[in-house]
Amino acid sequence: MTDLADREWRLIRETARPGPLNMALDEIAAETAATDGVRTVRVYSWEPSTLSLGYHQDPETIDWDFCEREGITVTRRPTGGGAIYHDAVGDISYSIVAPADELPGNLMDSYELLCQPLIEAFDRMGVDAYFAEAERPAIHEPACYLRKLHPAHDVLAGNGRKISGNAQYRQRDAVIQHGSITFSRTPERHLSTFTDPPDVDTFGERVTSVREQVGINRKAAVETLESTLGEWFDTHEGTFSDDELDRAGTRAETKYANDNWTVEREEPPTA
């Protein structure tokens, strides 16, 4: 396979956006990659705070009243797994988007390739991060960070606690990998988004954070992730075009901010 760094890549630095728009931008970036060959790596945060549900998630596992009361947006990801609580402080998210025919067809091989810069970024932060070596049983299936650990896409640190979850899906002849890095833990708020959560101590036994491991500030962690992604893919500084932002806004409204998708998992006719 041709070295990915030989292709055109744009790096879009961290921007805080609402959850539905973040998910829509991944889809629009996939369309751009498939039609124009422009590949995207971006780092982003979520504002307001957002609970992103896994594709197959049962909505009855979510405490909708708590989320509404606390101003937490709820959307559904196109990828599997459990729900993740994101906010502008505790979470750092990224996505990598490229034409499907430029990446390995085998899912495990594709994960291994696209997670390399993530592991390198952790190393540059001073975090001893590594893939889970074997599956571990679930603590709480509705929560992504408390599901059983999988060697393909769960990244651990320190004494074997999860620090990052990653997922892939294909959209319009492109591959999207997106992931969440726990910069700092907010276990009470995270767990309160579920209807029957485990106790806080249980969360702490399975989940760690960048700040807990090395004590660097969030700005430094974000800059390290951005620079590592930028060097690994040999990117140029980029932005979403006005057209992409317009289409993403429409996609967010008709799909990711719509209960038909978030609650019922029904695709809108125009998606």
C-alpha cells in the first residue's frame, strides 16, 4: 500500500462544536475524501457537553431527565460500543478520514495502522499507553469505557486501565476512524447519564486519564496530539470549506440532532 503520507492530508486543529455537528462533519469529510480525494485529520471538543450513544445502544439505558436537566446534548454515533460522556475539559476527540481503497480492507489491520499515531502521541505526552492484550469482562455494558476491553481498539495506560476508545466505520467509499481520549475523569457526571450505573469506585478501577498519568495540562496534550497527527500524515493546515460546513449543518439538523436517529436509529431520507 502507498505510504499514507504521500497523499494530500489536511489537519483541522481543535474546535469546540455541538455533538450533532461533530458527527455530521465526519460524514461530510468522508464525502469529500471519496469525491475529491482530500483526506482529513482533525482534533475536536464538544460544546455543550454531549453523550454520544453507540449505534446499537438501547435508549432506555440513558437517564434522559438527567441529561436534559444538566444541559447535556444526546446524539448517536454511527459506530458501535457504549455511550461516552464528552465535555470541553475532560475529553479530547479526534478523527481520521480517507478513501477506503487507500486503507487495508481488513478491519484489524486498518485499526493497527491508524492507531499508530495515537500511540505515538501518548508516548510524546509521557503516557505509557498500549493496546489491551486480551479481552476483559464488562463492568457496565451501556458505558463505552466500562464495556469489555478489546485488543483491536481499546488503549490502556498505567496499570491496565482504559484511557482511549476508538472505532471505525465506512461511509460513501471512505473510512472514518474516530476516538475519545480521557484527559481528566469526571466519573460522577459520566455515570449519572445512565439509568442504572455502577458506583464511582468501579469507574476508577477501569478508567484512567492523561492528567492522572503524567499531570500535563490540556493545552499541551491537545498540541501534542495535533503535532503527532500532522507529522505522521505530513499534513497541511486546513479548514472545512463553507460548503462542507453548510452541508454538515443540514446533516446535523436532519439526522444527528433528530430523535428519529438518536432514539429510534432511523436514517433520514436525505442522509
